[in-house]
Amino acid sequence: MTGVRADGELVVGLGISLTAESPDPVRLGRMAEERGFESFLLPEHTHIPLDSGNGPDGRPLTPEHSGSLDPFVALAAMAAGTERLLVGTGICLVTQRDPIVTAKETATLDHVSGGRFLFGVGAGWNRAELRNHGTDPATRFAVMRERVEAITRIWTEDEASYHGEHVSFDALWSWPKPVRKPHPPILVGGNGPTVIDRVLAYGDEWMPMGVDESFGPRFEELHRRAAEAGRTVGITAGGIGADPRRFDWLARAGVHRALHWLPNGPTDVVERAMDACADAVGTYRRAGS
């Protein structure tokens, strides 16, 4: 039962909304690595304003939104307890973060993990949360692009500078640089109508959530447009159930990573869900062998 890919096969990773009541990230990471999962991603909310309303899918917000652990602290702990597991943000709300500080945090995490960091980014859906961080929701996509571009400059240039409408700084020094070259993969989250434009502009992968077979034409569009630009762009499909048939369809649709979201709860609840997913991956692998 393994989620680790052979060449050309789908890889399977995990995600969970960690809170103070969750299993500790060191143990979670070890459990995932023991079962052969390729990666573990954590989301981010600094806080939830009381006037936020419901979530993006219309459902009420839960304690997992307001109580989520800081992803970089938790991922550092997870990386320290593992050897091969990739660790990443799913997603980091760069629209709510200082780009110079975030460049330092992400490069440090990639350094201490030995180059195992995946940088999932997003613009954010909670408009009240964005406003509390001084970001106008109407400009969030432009802000995201400039902050990601600025972070990439700091990662890759010895004397980095950036001058945009929303981010501007003169030449600076900042080390460490990431271990991964040229830099950690940037996974652009989102399902909206213009997300492929953003992926091609400054991302390495697209990371949509709640993926089903209706995404097939959009996957084809991304691969076609990337090929026209002389690029190869990956797809991490998030919110995937533990279903061997879904894994098979994703692989055939050109997806290279499936991300299965675990329920939050006591260790035994999380472990059972992880085992069920590992069993489904094993069934998928055996069917293709």
C-alpha cells in the first residue's frame, strides 16, 4: 500500500486542517511516511473575523478555520520527524503576508527539510480576513501575483529588488536560499475562471480543489496552453476521495498528484482514514500493474 509514484504514475499526498486538538504534526508525518504517501499539505487562516459569514461553499465555518495551526511551524515539525515526505502549504495566503518575511520562512523551511517544500499559494476567499490584513479584496489577485514574484526574486537572486504597484523594495540580501533549484515548486490554488492564466503567469503547478470529472476540459486547456508556451506545468488535484477509480481517471487526465483530505479528530480517527486511503492507493496500483 503505497502512494509513492513510479515514473509516470500518479502520486498521492495528504492534507488536513490541523488544530490544537489534532494529532501532533510529528506523529502525523511519520504515519504518512510509513504508509508511503508522497506529501502532506496544510492550509492557513490567521484568524476568522466574526462577520465572515459562511465559507466559500456556503457551509458554516468550523473551529478548524479559526483554530488552524500556523502551517510553517507545523510543517517544520513534520519535516523534522520524517526523511522523505514532502511538506507544503495548501494553501498559504500570501495576500495576508509580508513577502520579505514569507520568503525567509519558506526558504528556511526548504533548507531545514532538505529541499522537501511545496509552496501552495492562494488569494483567499474570506474578504473580512483580507481586510484585517490591509488587503483590498478587489485587488487580491494582483497582490498575490506581485508577492509571489517578489518572493521568487528573493529566493533566486543574491541582490533582489522588486517594484510593483502593491510590492516595492530596493536591492536586499536575504539568506538562506532554498535548497530546491531553481526554487520550490509554486502550486497556484483556485478553481475560478481565470486561474489557468495565473498558473501560467507565475506558477509551476495548478492546485484546484474538489476535483471531479468536469475538470477534464480544463486540464486539457492547461496542458495545451503550457505546451504552446514551451512549458510543462503539473497538476495537483485536491480534495480527492479514497477511490481507486478516481485515482485512475486522474492519472489518465494528466494529473500527477492527488491530494486526499483527512478528517480532523482524535488520532485513531485520522489513522483509520489514512489507512483507508492507503488501501485505495494499493488497489489502484495493483489494477495498473
